[in-house]
Amino acid sequence: ARGEINKDEFEAKKKDLA
């Protein structure tokens, strides 16, 4: 598990989950 992720990656992950 990664504690810190790039904002772009975070947004992309949220979009993927959404």
C-alpha cells in the first residue's frame, strides 16, 4: 500500500472507482 500518491493518480483512481 502506498501512503502518498500523485494527485493525478488519486483523481484517476477516484474516477475509476466512481
